[in-house]
Amino acid sequence: MQLEFFIACLIVSLGVVTVGMLYLRHATRKVILELCHTDAAAEFWLRSTDILAYSGALILVLMFGEFSEGGWVEAIRVTLLLTLLGMFFAVLFVAKNVWKAVAVAAPAREK
């Protein structure tokens, strides 16, 4: 394992997740606040989403990342693939659960 590959891949992973979470932050906050009705509850779920995205991406990179062979390009490619896969599943999980809550709340609002 090359230390430079390892550190660079972790930095790339954290940067990609940070950009994704910043992109989703405003819209996610509005939806969750509407569902939770309190700022404290919305903040909890936003932070939980952040932890899920960061930890999911980092776990995949740490478990399956290649840091010893193939050079920089291969290491960054694998890191990006694993990071985006982790973010995809985190966003999928949150979106699925928000969708369920919206689907349940929609008929109640129509009455």
C-alpha cells in the first residue's frame, strides 16, 4: 500500500461527498423541515444523512480501494467509483424514506 495513494484517495472521497451534500443541503432541508415540522428534528435528519453519506463512501473506499497497484489514475478512478456508489445508496435510502413519508402525508393533507 502506498501512503500517498491512500491519503489522496481519502481526500478525493471526502471532497466528492462534501460537494454532493452541499448540493443537496438546501432542498433536503426544506423537505425534511416540512415533514418534521421542527427545526431540531430536521437538523437531526440532515446530520444523519451526512453521516450516512460520508461513512458509506469511506467504508467502500477503505474496504475495496486499490492503493498499491495501477498508478494514480487507477487509484482515483476506483475511489471515485466507490465514493459515488456510497453516495448513491445513501441518497437512495433517504429519498426512499422521504418518499414514503410524503406519500403518507399527501392523502392526509387532501382531507
